[in-house]
Amino acid sequence: FSGQETKARLAQISDGFAEDIQYPTTSKPIRDDVALQKYRPNQSIASSVAISPKQKDSPQISIKSSKHQYFVGETITAIAQVQGLAAKQNISILGKLIQNGQQIASAKVSPFPQDPHQFELRFESLGDIEIDSTNLARVVASFQFDNEHYEIGTAVNYVNAVASVDHVAVAQVENEYLSIPVYINTTVPGYHQVSAILYKADSNQALLSLSAEKELLTNYDAIPLKAHIAALKAMGHQGPYILKDLTLTRMPSKPTFTTEYGTVSQESFDIEGFPFSDYQDLPYVDEQAQARLEFLTQLGSSQ
């Protein structure tokens, strides 16, 4: 880059950073679908491959689980399909769940009526299966067509729960924050983290990504999620809200240093809103971030 190009890029980075540090990392506005996908938890990623990579129009096989993480006893589901075959071409398919190189379950396979080359795989009655929660499992689709055999798989996390969200208490305004207490039951006290997304109640539009962590010293305690007034005002909505997409994580600690997880039995929680005038209208200031911004700005001006 030339000096002017570098200067322009640094200015662009500085502008984005200046916008970002107006809000706590635990209370970030969600302005578009790209940001929503970044913050939405437990998303799976489709796996796909061409069966003949050297051919331009080669058929493709793919698989995608309904989510990435499941808890012991949950039904694991996935969609497997073949694209690019003739409409009437016959396909047979098997589904299997594999961990540590061993098949631990078989899937119930159901074709989609509207697409004979698309199938749902369901792994039910998994509660009695022995698992190794330290390793990922794989959902594998095994296709048979054109007298050939093809396989494709995707990783899923299948774990025991060590905690659960008991309930979400009534929200209150505390100075410049909307505080939302999330009550936790845990079998293993220690540092726990809660993350969630705050939505408009009337339109289901995502507003804020919220997160908080706390050391729980007992088996039952609350972790408050806090929405900053600057972030709420940036999104221009005073409530009411819905809290969704909750995740509960126990942070690694001695002796195993393993990340563990908790369940959330309820999909959403109603959250009361308050007029912005009820809050202390204080800007969020992170002095360390402000110093970094000043350095970036100075660096850009000196190029």
C-alpha cells in the first residue's frame, strides 16, 4: 500500500473501533443479519463435497445437523441430500453416529416428500448410550447410487449437562443498565457464563447481544445480564423485550480444565421495558480502549 492508502485504511479501522468501544463487550448492538449470525449460538455448518471433483457439473452430497451441540438424551437430527442427480434416480441412504471411531447409534431415515433426494436423519433414544464428552461425535450419511458408495459427515458436540437455567427474574433499571437476573442451578460451582440475545417483543428483531460471567460459590445463584443504555438507545427501542438464544457455559478449571455446559429448557423469556428517561444517561467509557483509539488515530495521521 502507498502512504495514502495505508492512512485511509487506518482511518477506516479507527472509525470502526471508535463506534465499537461506545458499548461494553457484554452489551453490543446487533444492527444487521451478519451481526446476528455472529452472535447467534449453537449453529451448525453444512458439509458438502462433489462426488467427482474434476467434473464441472458433478453431483454433490451434503449434510447439516440441526445444531452443533446436543445434550445427553436429546434427539440428534440432520438433513442429508444429493444435488445434481436425475429426478428419478434411486438413492439409498443410511445414517450413523460415530464417536472415537465406533458407531454408537443408527438413524431413522425419512425422505422429504417434495424432494426424493433429501432425507432427514433422526437419532432417537440416545439416553442410555455411553459417551465421551471430551471428544466430538460425527453424524455420517452413507449414500448408495450409481452402484457406488459415498459418505459425508459433520461434527456434533454431545455432552452431559452440569448446570441449567432455572428462571429469569424480573428486569430492573440499575443506573445506566437494564439488569436481567438469570438464575442458575449447577452441580459444579465455579465460573459460569451466560449469553443471550435481546429481541423486540413485537417484531422479533434482534437488538443486543448480552453476556456475563460470575463465580458461583453455591449450587444456586443468579448471573445478571446487563444491557447498557447507550446500546439500547442506539437500537431505539424501550421495550418490551424477549430474551432468547440463551447459552450457559461453565468455564474450564482444575483439575480437568474442560469447558462444560448447561441446559436452557425454555426457548424465550418476556422482559419488561422501561422509558429511557428512567436510566442514568451515561456514556460507556473504556479508558484502555480509548487509549488504543488515540494511538490508532495518531498512527494514521503520521503515515
